[in-house]
Amino acid sequence: MTQKVLILGAGYAGMMTASRLERLSTEFTLINKNPYHYFTTLLHEVAGGRSTPSNYSVPLTDVLDKPTTHISIDEVTSINRRERTVQLRSGQNEPYDFLVITVGSVPEYFGIPGLAENSLVLNTLDSATRIHQHFEEQMEAYTQDGDMRHLRIVVGGGGLTGIELLGELLDLIPELCARYGITEQKIDLQTIEAASEILPQIPNRLRSKAVGLLTQKGATLHVNTRITEVTAGCVHLGDNQMIEAGTIIWTGGVRANPLLTDAGFTADRRGRAKVNQFLQSVDDHHVFVGGDSAWCDGENGTPLPPTAQMASQMGHVIADNVVALISGNAMTTFRARSLGTLASLGREVGVGTVLGVPVHGVIGGLFKESSKLKYLWELGGIRLVEKKANQVI
Ligand code: NAD
């Protein structure tokens, strides 16, 4: 009898699992809220208006088109591990024999009062578009009433998301200022970082280059400064200071989709479900967990970061292990390979490491662009590269 395989979520891990299962001719159903997969790692480009939002997504059926693949556009509302069913927003209950949970993450607000209500986030195509529109509306509002607060943007969090967004907004400013007849120097773009430095993932020497470039382009970077509360149009800081701003964006971290803790999986403090070396839930061997949903220890024993790179690698192994489990073969141990970390600092330059080699400037930017090609190739082969590469590069 055919075993029923369900994949929940079409992010990096879910799509990689699905595309590999297709290649292995295994029947499965992919359940996703939207009929498309979007490139989460490029959302800052959407916010910065580099290209139109539709260029940053691909219809699921452009990647998955075998008769053994079933796609259901619906939202998962809960998982019942005892009955082995998944409940959907439409009211349907989907049974499974094997479940792959790749449902991504949500913003982590750390219980900071007013933060969720009074800030924008960068986690979906819609939210990226909203940031862009909001910024433009603030420019427009300034031309009406001359209130300088409209021209102030505060980005909370100086991790990779916050800094890539900052770089993109800095490159957008000249374009918008020209359009609205505003002097560029009037724009006040500030990043607030609680730790002692931004971009902890990259080497010190490169970090100072990034700081130099961003400040030279006009950004103000505050470190050792914690956001403690946000009220309408106002960011409150740990030292009793406050900054009034027309645009407040929170990029202070992520936590796993609450579906996992709701389903009772053993989880870390960010709600990620603990997996074994085969990426199976430690609580239930019929369940595989990948991407931002998985709490997976790397070789040195520290949990892997929730990155697209790890998610894609996990997806590949999950697919192989689902097939192995169905056919009674030995499963593959997941071994994460870090190819490096790259942060774009605007449209043309980037900074980070590739296979341990530090890169920065235009070369860093080029490596970042080539990582887009690599992903398209791995996901959909030459057909997808041909279709999308000229839109996102
Ligand atoms: P993060 O957790 O990596 O960074 C959030 C930052 O916000 C931290 O530096 C933290 O100190 C700061 N912060 C938290 N609370 C704060 C407060 N109250 N006030 C001020 N600052 C505060 O989150 P992220 O940048 O969204 O990244 C999430 C994951 O995605 C990471 O694993 C990251 O590596 C990955 N990512 C990778 C890329 C890339 O490879 N280019 C891009 C984006 C995200």
C-alpha cells in the first residue's frame, strides 16, 4: 500500500524536500498557504524596490509538475500526532504516514511591550512590499506637513536581516528623494543593536568595513543599545532615551512557527523541534523536521542557525530519508556544510566569507548574486535558472 507523505510548508526546506522527492519518483502532498514559493533571503531587495515583488517568487507548479506530486493550497492550523492527522483552515483533516514539517519561523518579539503592534517586519513578500510602500507614504507626508519625523527610519536589530535591509534602504534613498524633491541629507536612518557589535557572524576586519560603508552612506549605527518598548511612532531605549520615527522596522530575531510547540514537540527556547541525526523528530520517528522549524545540533554540538543554506541542505536529506524509511533502507546522517555567510550591503556590494575566504566590496556583491543562481539551479535545474535568473540578478 502507498504510504502517505505530507510536506507542510513550501519554504527553502519544504521545496528542496519536494523537488528531491519528485526526482526520486515518490508520491507526496505539499500543503502551503500560497500557490507560490518566495525567496525569503531576498526580501530586503523587495523592501528596497530593486525589482517588482512578483520576480521574487515562483509558482509551485513551475518547480513541481510530476503526476505523483499533489499540491494543496491551504493553511495548517494544527498537527495531531496521536491520530497522525493535520488540520487545515478549510476544515479538512489530512491523514499521514510520514510528515515533513518545514513551516518556517515568525518574528521573535521577546515580550517587548508595543513592539508587535507598532513596528513593521520583514518576513513575507507582503510585509516587504508594505515596508516599501510605508517609506514612500512617509516621504509623501513630509512634502505635505514638513514634519521631520516622517524622514526618520529606525531598524531594530543589527543582525543579517537588519543590515541587509539597511543597505538596501540606503540605496533607495537617492531615488526616492529625487522623486519627492527632498534633500538626501534630511533622511535619518538609524539601526539599534543591543549587542556590542552588528553582524556577529562575520570576522572583525570585515565588520569594520561594513560599518565604514554603511555610516559613510549616511546610516547611524547604535550598539549596546536595547529597545525596551515601542509606542506609536516612538522607540524607547534602555537608557531612557527615545527616538520618534515615521518608520519603525523590527529585525531583532525569529522563533519557530508555534505549530510545533502547540503539537507538543520537544523544543528549544525559540520553539524549534529537536531532531536526531536523520532529521526525525526525537519525539516521533514518523515526523521529519527541517529548516527554521528544526533544532538540529551541528558537529560542534551547537544548534545550527535558521538559515536558507541549512534549510536547503536539510530538505535534500529529509527526502532521501523518507524514501529510505518507506523502502526499509538505511537512512543518511545529516551533516551540515557551511559554505560561508554573505551579507549584501546594498545593490552592488557585499561582505562575508565564502568557504572560509573573506570577501567584501563588489566581489562580495558578486558572490552574493551567484548564490542566487546556485539556489535556482539546485531547486529547479536549468529551466528555473533560465526563467528566473534575469529577474533577480
Ligand atoms: P538575529 O537573531 O540573527 O539578529 C537579531 C539582532 O537583533 C541581534 O544582533 C540582536 O542582538 C538584536 N536584538 C535583539 N533584541 C534587541 C533589542 N531589544 N534591541 C536591540 N537589538 C536587539 O536575527 P536575523 O538577522 O533576523 O537573522 C535570523 C537568522 O537568519 C539568522 O540565523 C541569520 O544568520 C539568518 N539570516 C541570514 C542571512 C544571510 O545569510 N545573508 C540574511 C538574513 C538572515
